[in-house]
Amino acid sequence: NKQIAHIPHFHIIRSAETRLIGDYLKGTEGPYLDIGCGDGGFASTVGVSGVYGIDIDREALSRLKLGGTYAGAVYASASEVPFKSGFFKTAFSNCAIEHMDGLKSVLKETARVLKPGGEFVFTAPTPAFFKAVEQDEVLRKLGINTQAIIDEYNNFHRHVNILGFEDWRKNLEAAGFAVDSHQYYLPGEIGAFVARMDVLYTIEGERIKKELKKLEDEYKALLGGRGARKAV
């Protein structure tokens, strides 16, 4: 969160994810496992306690505060979760699993540490995000809506698991899960704006910096209540 909290579209993304995961977690029970917890900033917004976090980012973990939301936090890989089988009632992960090597092991370990009937809620980007990139008019004019740019973007963010719903279903079922529900978030123009901004912030270049400045000015104007200007 610390690394990306300054970008204009961060708050759009996080507010949508907070509401989405928070809604799914209503009525669930702890103890909870937060897979890829980072500094703990996200879990503190979804209204649960009795959370145990794991992450491989020592620096982020050093900023996580115990008490309140978190009962504990451990430096550990999600493919080797250091908890006994059936320890958790619920697991969740927000935009972290797409970065994790050994997806099959990650899902099997998550299933192992959940009690029978336990729930796993997570978010991850899908190919629909990159369809928005390909179709975006601003990115097309700048020449950065190509597959080569998408590959560069994924390499930069270390995306190793960009799967559509059916592929997620197959992997989850192979690990012992039954998929209850799924939904896409950041739809339509909002999703297109986020896709545009994320690619612009990832790919360097003078023309892109100028485009970012224009988009930032529009975003700040909206936040300041000064009205919206015509979209670029």
C-alpha cells in the first residue's frame, strides 16, 4: 500500500475492494488468515478481527501493528503456511495471489489450514482488465495498448497468475474448494479509467508523463468538487 497509495486511482481500487471483500466476510467467523497481508492496512478496513497475516515482505510486515484487527503476523510463503491443518475458519487475500509462484501449492495450503466448510475470499485481476487496456482510446493513441506493452506491464508487476473465471474454478476445485460465487468489480468506465491509469503509471515516456499530468488534474478537480472536464 505504501508503494502505490500516492497514485490517483489507488483510492478507487481500494474502496471497491474494501466493500467487495467486506461484504463477502459479513457473517463469517474467525480466526482469519490474511494471505499476502502486507502492512495490514487493507484488513483493518473490512470489519473483522482475530486475523493472522502472512507475507514474504519483511519491510511491510515490520509496519503491521498487532492488536485490534491482527492477532499475529508471520513471515512466510503462502505455499508453506506455518499453521496446523484446520486452524482457520476463513481465509482472504486482496490482489496478492496473482503475484504468487506455485499457485497449486498456495491453494492446497489454503485449503489445508481451513476447517471443513471454511471459506476463502480473494480478489485478482483477470484477462478482462487487459481487454480494457486493448480497447482504451487514450492508450491506443499513445501506442501503448499492444500485447507487448501488456507483457511489459505484467512483468513489471510480477503477475504470474492472470486467469479467467473458468481457470480459477478448475484450480480451486483441484485444491478441494467448491466455488460458491464470483463477481467482477470496477466495471465499465471506472474499470477503463483504472486500467488506463495503471498502464500509464507503469510505462515510462515523455508523452505518457504529459498524459498523466492531464489525467491527474482532472482527478484532483473531481476530488475538489470543481466539476468534471471533458474526458481525454
